[in-house]
Amino acid sequence: MKRNLIFSALLSVALVSCATTSEMPLAQNMVRLDTNASGLLFTSAAGAITMKKAAEATLSRGYTHFRLDQAQTASGSQFVGMNTHTSGYGTANVVGNSVYGNYSGSSFSTPMYAPTRQIGVTVIMFHANEAGAKGAFDAADVLAKKGKV
């Protein structure tokens, strides 16, 4: 029974896992990325997801390198549901054509929370021959590593 409780809790948390990144252009060579991740599967990958999106945005605009500026991070948790367990015991006595019964039961509920993580960053993009590209992230390299730099 304890296994079922743990399994259902993990399954619920996994089901509400997701990560989304919104992109807002700020200038020809600059975008703002905001990543919101929830659940055990995605909160640990939020940084890599953001880096991959930054590399994709850089390459799709014809640039080769990028720097991150004005980075902000936050983490927390969100309520995802209740796990309720109920048990009981019933008895019945037949007397003639009548049935008399008794029931006794109890239940308990446990709230379930999923971790969350938010990352906001401004991506400044450069061409390979520009001075700002020196020491910046190589977008193709970041993409090849799937954002895990």
C-alpha cells in the first residue's frame, strides 16, 4: 500500500512536468527569453533548455555567437493535487427479512507539490567577426551539446 502511495505521488508529479520558453525580440540582435519549468523532470533541465533556445534564436537570426545579460532565476513549488487514502470496515447482520449494518472508516489526504523554476535572460547576438563574439558562447557548439555547457 505504501508503494502505491509513493508511485501515485511520483506519477502525479511527473504528469504535471513541463517546460516552456517564451521569446520576445528587443532589437535586431537581442531577444529576451523566459523559461518556466515545473516538475522533477524539467526543473533540473531549465538551464540547458534556456541555453539551447538562446543558441537556436542566435542561429535563426543569422548570428554565430551570443552573450547572456540581465539573468534572473527563481525556484519554488506549486500545488498539483491531493493524494487521498481511505479504508474502512463494515459488518452486516441479517435478522429475518431485515439487514442491519455498521461501518467504520477513516481517510487521510496528503497535498502534493511539484518543484518550479523560472529563468529570464537577455540574449545579445554577434557575428563571428565582431568584437563582442570574442569570449561569447558559440551557438553551434551550444546546440551540439543540447544546451549543456
